Amino acid sequence: MRKEGFSFWVTPELPEPVERLFPYVIDDEQWAAANGYGRGLRERRAALARDDPNRRYFARLSTDRKAAAITALDGPTAEGLEANVPGMGKVRHSDRGCASDAQRVLYTDLRGWYRAKKVTDALARSVTVAVARDPGLVPSTRQWATCMRERGHPYNGPQETRDRFAHRREAGEFTTAQAEATCAQSSGLASKVQELSRAHRQKLGSPHRKEVEDRAVLEHAALSRARDIVRGG
């Protein structure tokens, strides 16, 4: 970006939200004790995004300079990279621009990486939805609810606790989150979620085995390059 006449800063990764860490139920008691339902993480994500120097820099640019900066970063047109994404159809992106140049250095096979990432990201979202809708989750969820009621928390399912505590400050957040994690383990809900996740991942991923394998291979090979890049400053 500097070679293209623009500034750009390397910023910290945003903390993962609770919805991504625990899409069905919080099952880690230590995490629950420290984070509750992740409201603090959400606030931290918002603060980091708000204070992002790149965001502030782009906002200060004139209309023409902003358009030029976006082109420098993302490429001029959505051409060169494409993937057939389950549930979405064909998506495209430019194989030019600083972002693509950096990914090409890191993964070497830019087209293969783009295709594998888009397909596997979509598969991960599909697995989350499939598990949440699986009738096999119902018995364990009922056992979880019984466990929660015995501890003084009358909720029928983890989504109810999340709806109550995840987006606003409210007394009892941390004790409820810890009880949720304890009950997730003792009721068998956590293990059932893992079992169904494996089954749906295998079922949904079977037609896209090449993309799944390609992503694993490309990411593994990129690790040593990433270390070299970081060491080199």
C-alpha cells in the first residue's frame, strides 16, 4: 500500500465472539467464569473496530483518493478469482491488489486458496445451522434445561440464556454462564454437539473434499512462510 502511495497499519486480530467460539452452548467453565456471555468481548471488538487506524485513515481521504485506495487494496475489478460456494453460487474477487498480492506470497496458489477458503467457510456455516436444527439435539437439550433448573436457572435452551445476557449488562450473567457450562458437560449436551458436528461436517463436506483438503495443505505450508515474514519484520 505504501508503494501505491497510501498508508496502512497492521492491527491486532479482533477477539472471537461467543457466537463463533460456542455456537450452540458454552461448555468451558473457565471461559464462562472469565467472560460470561461474551459481552465484554463484544465491547472490545467494537472498540478495536472503532479505533482502527485504517478505518480512520480511509474516512479522512477525499472521495477520489478513497476510491483509489480501495482499488489498490482490493484490485480494480472482481476478476481472476472465483469459487462455487454452496448455497451462494459463484463468487468472484480480483486477483490483483495488495491483499491478493500478500495472499499469493503466503499461500502461493492464490486461486486454489480463494476457492478452498470460500467453500470451507460456507461449509462451516452450514454445519452450524444443521446441528442447531438436528432433532437429535432435543433430548440432550432437555436434560440441560433440567440441570439448569436444579441450579435455579429456568431456561429451556442455551439460546434463551444468550438472548438475555449477551447484549446487555445484567446481574447473574457470570453465574448463569458457569452453570450453563457445567450443565453442558453433565447433561451430555456438549458431547452430543460434538458428535452431530462431526456427522454433519462429514456429510456436507463429502462433495467438497478437495477444497477441504486443499485448505488444510495450503494453510499448513503457509505457516512456515508466515513465521519467516514475521521474523523478517
